[in-house]
Amino acid sequence: METLRVSFQGERGSFSEDAVLKFFGQADPTPFRHFSAVFEAVSRGSTDCGVVPVENSQAGSINETYDLLLEYDLNIVGEVYLKVTHCLLALPGETMKDVKKIYSHPQALAQCEEFLSSLEAELVPTYDTAGSAKMLKEKNLRNSAAIAGKRVSQIYGMKVLAEGIETNPQNFTRFFVISTGKAKSGESNKTSLIFRTKNIPGALYQSLGAFANRGINLTKLESRPAKDTPWEYIFYVDFEGHMDDEVCREALEEMQSKCLFLKILGSYPITR
């Protein structure tokens, strides 16, 4: 069987690459600097699938991912939950007391706030966790450290100064697997969709009532500003069930009649 080419945002060793390997096992992970490039690669067929983070259990949703799901005509075909363990990495020979600057993605810095508050070091946001360690290595930055996963230390020859530095050990990131195709139905499924209601009293209540009246469980509800109209919103929903199930199909048909816009992002097997 041909190895799948899977795009992800970040550098080799990033948590997104970890998610690729966890979901696919065997794969050819292909790094891109921006989330939009991941979507573009899948859309154009230069990669078979993409893996993008959608929310973190501590820091919340990744808004750019939601915006791109609306923009691109791609399907969610799977989800991955990855436990995130952060490490403080530096060049060999460095010690904790040498560190004057710490580089990492803003979410990683936020997730390690308690640990970082005990250090007298400048925090420098970057575009990627693993990319921060790569930069330290390539530029030979002394008196500096990066926050990234432990596997990064092996890839770039870094020293682990501290491990498990996240404030809350129950730190998980959820990723979507995106593709031009559709997922096969599993034993238990989840469906994701985007919709927009009329700007009238009770519109959201009436739309979501299509699920409540049929006993369909919503697992996520997220709102994002509508870019074409200030102070109006687009909603993202996950619910348990497959869009082809009779009861779910009926709910979606009713919802379609009450919404200005509805886009089904995909039905895919639930990850436990």
C-alpha cells in the first residue's frame, strides 16, 4: 500500500506531526509553515490528507482552523486527541540559570505560564514549538531555550532542561484530519457542521431545536464573527451521529430550512 502524504503546520517534531503519526501510524508527514498552506496542499492534491489542530483543553479553540474550514471545500475524515507534554529545551552545555530568552508558540507559552513565572527570562512568541528549537540550533543561540515536545530534542540534538512544565497536566489538543474524500462510517460517529442564522429573536434556539427534539447530543458549539457583517456570527457544531442516519438527516433537513447557510464539514468515526 502506498504511503499517504500528510501535510501539517510546523516543523519536524511538532505536536501536529505527532498527531499525524498517532492517527496514521505509517505516513509521509509534510511540514508547512502556515495553516492555510496545509489546506491548500490537500485541496490541490499535493498531499493526500492534512492534520490541523482545532482546540486545546486549556487554551481553547484555534480560530484560524475554523475560518479555513469555512473557506475550503474539504471534508473532516477523522479526529485525533493528543496529550501535550511540554519541555524546556536548550543547546548542549546550557543550564537553567543561563536562560535569558524563551521561544515558543504563544499557546505553548500560555500553557506553561506557572513554570515560566518562576524564571527571569524574556518570553518570545514564535510560529511553532518545534520551529523554535530548530531556530536555536541553526542560529546557535546561547542563553536561550525553547518550549517544545521531547521528541524535538532528539531531532535537533537539544538538551532537556525541564520536562512536564505545562501548568495543567490534563493538557490535550484535538486535531482534525482533512481530505477531499469522505470517511467511512464507523461503529459510532460524529458530524461537524457550520451554519448561520437569521438575525432575529430565537433563531439560534429554533435551529438547535432540530437536534434537541430528536435526542441528538451536541458535543461542541462554537461561534465566530461573520466577516461580511459586523456583530453577526457563524456557528460551528459537533454532534453525535452520522449525517446519513435517518434521525440526523431529518434534523439537518429541518435545520436547513431555518438557516441562512449550512455546510456539513463531514461525518467521521468518534475517537475515544
